[in-house]
Amino acid sequence: MPGRRRALGRRFGWLWAAYAVSSYGTGLGFGAFPLIAILVLHSGPTQVAALAAAGRAVGAVLAVPLGPWVEFRHKRPVMVAMDLTRCAALLSVPAAFALGLLSFAQLLLVSVVVAAANIAFNAASGAFLKSLVPPEDLLVANARFESTMWTSTVLGPPLGGAAVGIFGPVTTVVADAVSYLLSALGIRAIGGTESPPVRSGAQRLRAGDLLDGWRHILTHPTLRPLFFNVLMVNGLIMASEPLLAVLLLGHLGFAPWQYGLVFAAPCVGGLVGSRLARPLAARFGRHKVMRTAGILRACWPLGLAFVRPGVPGMVLIIVLQLGLVTFIGLFNPMLATYRLEHTAPDRVARTLTAWSVSTSASIAALTALWGLLGALTSPRIAIAAAGVLLLASPLLLPRRAPTPAPLLDADPGPEPAPTRA
């Protein structure tokens, strides 16, 4: 019936609940490591930047062999293992803090472990989702995960900031760790059986398996342009964030609460965009909606270079971020669905790993490059340069609708799903 919420089944409900609890934990812990580095370890700007870039870059490198490793194993045990790994790594931080042993090196090591585990978890969960949800419901499922992520982004950081102010700097790290434990329990509760891995985990990992994800992406006529578009857009947006923080908090004198507000409030747009994904796709076609959203999401960041102090500046940032996040929220479920539809079940984990590794590496590289550009010129000029380049990113979007996924991409598992993390 029109307007009725589409039911995806009990097993998907547990998967969604597991994703939700870990997503809210991540929202609560947003920015916790830089905060601990500054307030507890008295680290300088160079160390804080290194913590952000090195953790992501080294974690991506370590995750390269995890793609084929995940591919040839049952996915739920991998997801549980990655949740428990992230939980244990994060709990080591408050433990060391309580004993007076916390160091910058430990923060860096934990950030690397968590980054690598994130990539492995996402690869396993994407492959599991494809086997759990019928093809016609993939967009619905991805849109629900996207809306959950944006809701947690709206609520998590303000609540996390309040918790840090009341209970201390490691409080949100504990909350984040516990959320991964609860996520592991939720995944265990999914139950049912999984399709057997394509290849026995006892077989030797071949060198070609490490590159198979990239080979699939770069030879696919639809995934290849989407891949380069996402690398460019995500890299330039994330590279501008530290410079924007310097501009707002340093040069323009924004208070920390103002800085948090202007980026948290617009995340409501991500919730709106993700909720509109399915009805707009049904009415206008997925390719047309995704291409339009991909074009419109590139139009907003340039305006951030013209921000001024005070309330007018806050209003401008909120408007720009609202536009950006709304179209990102609309674009991302389409992208996630296309990736799964156009990737055979025996290479989903490797493809998602290759995609995540490349995204993390591009963000780290562009963040370092834009930091240098900002130092040589000014944060405002560097932000403007990123905005100008983003205007060219729609040229990388596929111009034609992709052909339907071949029948061999259908899930071969023995259990028809009744109904992602």
C-alpha cells in the first residue's frame, strides 16, 4: 500500500539495530581522539593532524589483504570479530588513562586498528546485506542505513560534547566501545544460516585476490566513473574540514558551540535526502536522480570560502551545509545499491574493501596536500580551491543509465531472504 513502511523481515531488523547502536556510539565519540590528544596529552596541531591522517592511511594499507580474507569466510562471524576488535581497542584508551599510562603512540595505534576493522566490517556487511535482502529491496535497506547514520550525526556529537564536559574526556570513548559490543550481540541475534563462502578459507590467498576488487571497479563502465567521482568529492570535502576549523575557530572567532551547531544542525538534510531516495527513484528513475544529486552536491562547498564572522556567517554555513548534506544523503543510498547490484556475490567483499581503502587513502593524501596549500596561502584560499575543483566533479559521473545487472550477479545462496551495517 502507498505510504506503508516496507517490511524487510526480522533478520534485517537485527542487522539494522546493530548498525544503529554502533552508529550512535560513533556519533557520541565523534572527535574524541583529537580532544584527548589536546586536553590530556597536550599535543600540538601537527600531532593532531598526524593522528587524523596517519590512522586513516595506515589502517587502509593494513585493510588491503582483508578484502579477500573476508570474501572467503562466513560474513557474520567476521562482522562480530571486527566489532569485538574495535571494542577492545577503544577500551584500552580509558584503561590506560585510568592507570596514567596513556600516550600519543597508543592513540595512533588504536586509530589504525579501528580504521582497518571499519573497512573489514563494511566489506563483510555489504556482502551479507546482498545475501539477506532481495534485489528489489536493496535501495530501501541502504536508505534506512543512510538515514540512521545522519540521525546519529545530528544527535551524537552534541550529546558527546556534553558528556565530555560533565564526565571527562574519555567518557565518549567508553560509550563508543560499548556500542560495538552491543552491535556484536545484535549481529549474533540475526540467526539463520549463511551461504557457504565461495572458496574454502583454508585455501591459500593468491596475490591476484588482493587486486581483484580494483580490477572489477576499473573495468566496469558504471562503477569506474562513480569510483573516481567519489574519490574526488569525498577527498576534497574532508580535506577542507581542518582548514575550515582553523578559519572559523581561529581567524573568525567562532565559539566551539557555534562551530558544533553549524555542522550538526544541517545533518537533518541527510535524513531528509535518504528518506526521499526511494520515492524519487521510483518516480524519476534511479540513474537520473543519482546523477542530479551528484551534480547538486558539488555546488555548495565553494560558498564556505566567503564566510564572515557572527550570526550572518553561521546562517550561511548552515544553509550551505544543509544543501550539501541533503544531496549527499540522496546520492549515497543510490551509490551503495548500484555497487551491490553490479558486483557478483563472489567479489563483493573485495570490491567494497578496494573502494574503502581507496577512499581512505585519497582523503589522507588530499588532507595533507590541502594542509600544505593552506599553510602556503591561507585557509580561505585553500577552501575556495577545493570548492572550485568540486564544481568539476560531475564530469566524472556516468552519463548513461547502466545496463541491468547480469543474472550471474543474483544471490546464489540456498536460503531465500524473507526480507547492512
